[in-house]
Amino acid sequence: QVQLVESGGGLVQSGGSLRLSCAASGSISSINTMGWYRQAPGKQRELVAQILSGVTTNYADSVKGRFTISRDNAKNTVDLQMNSLKPEDTGVYYCNVKNWRSAGWIDNWGQGTQVTVSS
């Protein structure tokens, strides 16, 4: 079992910045990915950014150049620095850890943190 605790959401004006943080604890496999997803009202949850155990990252096209994901493997934390925020970035942001197990990738989710960007 993996526990994920998120922090850092809030209300910000368009063009502003926020930093999300997620601390993971519990059974984390040596092969894993950490990332952030978001879900806007009436829309499906989508990948925002993902980082593998090393430095390989993956970003949604809509956030490239504005968001930066980073992780601290020693502390099992993953952060998302969000700059130049837009109203369309509004949504609930979920921390995600994918553990590699013999059965395949297993998803673990945080409780979500609200990000609201006003125009």
C-alpha cells in the first residue's frame, strides 16, 4: 500500500505561479513513476506531467514550457512547479505513483488538491 499526501493547491490569478508537492510513503517499488494528473469539471482525468526514477520526464503539450516536474528519490517526493498559469489549468490535481509489480503497473492516487486560476 502506498500513501500519498498532496499540498500546495489554491487560488491564483492568470499568469501566476503555484507549486504542488506530494509525499509518498509505504510500499514503493524500485521501478516506479511519479506524476501529476488533473481533472477539470466535466472532463476526464488527464496526465499533466510524469517523471521516471531517473530524470526522464513527460509533459502534456498544454503545459510544456510552463510546468516543471521534479522528484527527490531519497525523500520519495514529487513536486510540480506551475508558472504562467491559465484559467484552463483549473482543476483538481492528483498525485500519482505507478509501481511496477509482477502483474504490471499498479496505480496509486492522492486525494487531490484544487487549483483555481482566475482570469
